[in-house]
Amino acid sequence: MRTFDNRWCDNSRDFFAQKRYLPLLRRTNVQRTLSQQQRRQVEMVAGRLRALIPPQPPCLNHGDSWAGNRARAPDGRPALIDPFIHYGWAEMDLHNCLMYGGFPPRFFDAYSESHPLEPGWRERIPVLFIPHLLALVDYQIELAEVMPWLARLLNRFAG
């Protein structure tokens, strides 16, 4: 099983760059599949995270919020299952909800009501898709869909 280094880092954006983006570049299938330019773009995005993502306080995240983990409690209230609980940015938790879809607009409105989000969160949240897409490249999953999506995001956020 492939794991990440989760040791403490004083800055969350540096943590994400150094312990999520860049380690994926060392994986064999990522090196083999991405062009040299794309690998450089990943490095550029990692280096720009301080500019792309505003400082945010940590909050408790579900960690695997996507439509397949939605459920309904016996009393009819909404629930989430299969947690990967950790502290992170609220935007990190919401990126799965957007990346994999299945949540109505009211979900995001309610989230913002209970935990106000930094302005521009919807526009920048796709930068958080990049490590997920790199992991799919590493596992060689859905490359025909993943590679164009990844290329678009790298072109958008590399600067």
C-alpha cells in the first residue's frame, strides 16, 4: 500500500505541496505517463499554492465526501459514511463533493452557512483535484478521461 508522509509542517499549503503534490511525481506510472512539461507544471502548481489558496484555519474533515458516501439515517436525516477523518481546510473536504459530484446546490449553501468559506473557493477548488488525478494516473485508471482533465488544470493553475 502506498502511503504519504503525514509529519507536521508549519504551513498547511507547504504541507500539501511537499507531502501530496510532489511525492506523486516520484511514482513510476506518473513519471512514465506525464510529459516532462506536465511534471514541471505540477512542480509549478505546488510552488504556487501559497498564492492560490488563502490561509485557512484547520477544521475537522470527513475526508471522503463524495456522493457514494451519502446515506440517510433511520430518522431521515442526511448522513455520511466511510470517513477518513482528519484536520484540513474546509475546501479540502468540499473538493471531493465537487470533483465527483452528486451534491445539490443546497448542500453547499448549508455548508457555507455553518462554516463560511473564503471568497473565490469555487474557482480555486479544482487545484485540489490535481493530486487525485495524479493518483489515478499512478494506478492507470481512466487515463483517457483523466489526462485531458489533468492537462486543463495544470495549464490553468501553473501560471
